Amino acid sequence: MTTFLAAVIIFGVLIIVHELGHFLVAKATGVCVHEFSLGFGPRLGGFKYGETAYNIRLFPLGGFVRMAGMEPREEDVPPAKSFKYKPLWARMSIVLAGPLMNFFLAIMVLAAVFLAQGLPTPTTRILEVLPGEPAAKAGLQKGDQIVALNGREVTTWDALVKEISARPGETVTLTVVRDGIQKEIRVVPAADASGRGRIGVYPVPEPRPVGVGTAIVAGAEYTIRLTWMIIDFIGKMIVHQAPVDVGGPVRVVAEIGKVANLGVLPLMQLAAFLSINLGLFNLLPIPALDGSRFLFLAWEGVSGRPVKPERENLIHLVGFALLLMLMVVITYNDIMRLMYE
């Protein structure tokens, strides 16, 4: 039950926020919105306020905003309230607003986590020593507290990194505290791809209390960092430098169930990660996704004329069918994996 409730809440929030982005910008640019719907399939209930019907539908894995002017032959509203007659910048803004709202949600959720538990700040205590790296060869161990470098006191991780980065190939003496005993260990930093020194250790992070402004800035920085990590991983999968590891709703629900047992804050962190994934996925130039719609609009901006609506809708329809087929395959693989774990 915990897994089900957590999954429903997380999926619901991610979808609502995404569609809310489209909805708010559509309203702001004067587009008539016929329907704001959470889910697909038969309508379970809802209400109408003004020109918009707000509905909940049977299948919760998705949602949509139905705007005037999105269908080729729809002429039931004045041109001034139709999506297809709006300036190019307005249509682009409406399409991009959904994915961008997912990134905004991730920033706000992470900021809330940092406010609640503090901002993870690296210390000079070693969390992990990478095998084969200079630190491992020199004898540094997990749990060592680095207190000085070449006899000068070191109190922050950033200061330590700065000193080591400036000394590739030089022998440095690290003073560490291990089990209450102070030791001196000589290590020669190796040069990384950019020529900076490294010894191959990860620090122990400790939470540091922060204010609202710092939490939001940190939330934005972590969102950007996670986004680039995901993009990098996708790129490595494409060129076969990383294993193909794609999960669907079944796997996501299973992971939500595991994290839900750890508490609210870890669940919020997972929600932020999923929100980033959803934003990135929708920006891909795949038919039926926001990225594809933006690509068609970009082509209109370059060529000076829009793609024929009938042709664009056919491409989106085919793309949607292929996405459904892919989802079936991924879901099957997820179920089989869970059965044999």
C-alpha cells in the first residue's frame, strides 16, 4: 500500500506540474484551453471552470492539455484564441513550458530537502579510496581524516583539492588522523585529462544548515549537475560505452517502493531525479513528445512556413504508436527482471 500511494502521489505531481506548465503559458498567451486532464482513457470525473474542463481519467500514467487550434480542422474559437494562429515565440514557449516546469520542480524539491536536512558539504575525511589510484598505492584508507598537506593545516575539502590540483607529479606529504593516531603519508598526485593533480579519493559529506536562498541556489546547481550526468550516460549508452539500462513504469514503481521505506526526504530526492528525467525525455526530438513539436516549430522559423498539420499529426500518431510498443517491451523486461531478482 505504501508503494502504491507513493507512486500515485509522485506520478501525479510530476504529470500535473508538467501539464501545468503548458496550461499556464497557454493561458498567458491567450490560447483557449478546452481540457486539462490527469491521465488517459475514460473520464472518471471532473468539473468545468470557465472555458476549461478539468478531468481525471482512468489510466494515470500521463496527462494532457487540449488547446484550441491543435487539431488541423478545428475552427470553433476565434483565431486570436487559437494555438495555430499565435506568434511562433508564443507556440514555442507553450511547448517548452512543460519540460521546463519539471526542471523547476526538481529545483524546488531539492531546495526543500536541503532546508530540511542541510546541504551536503564535503569534509576532509575519506569516504572511499579508488583502487589503483595514487591514494590507494600510498596507503590512504577509508575513514582517514586529512588534517594537513606539506605541514600546512587543511580544514576544508575545497582547499585540499586546490592544493593537490596544483601539484601533479609532485610528492606531497599528507598528515592524517587514523584511529586517533596521527600519521604522515607521502603521495604523488596523478595528472587528469586537464593536467590537474588527483589522488583518487571521495570525501565524507556532512549536512550544513542553510537558508532559503542558498537552498534554492544549491537545488539549481544539483539539478544542472544531475541533468548533465543523465545526458552523459545516455550519450555513453548510444556509443556503447555504458550498458543499456532503461526502465519503465514498473521498475520506477519498484524503486519508489524501496525508497519509500527510507523516509520522506529520500523519496523527495527520488521525485526530483524522476522529474529531471521526465523533463529531459520530453525534450527528445521523438514524435508525439514536446521535443518533436518544438523541432517542427523551429523548422517553421527557419523555412518561413509551417509543416502541413495533417503531415505533422500523422508523424506524431506514428511516433505515439511506436512509443506505446516500446513501453510494452520495457514493461515486459521490467517484470521479468523483478521476477528473477
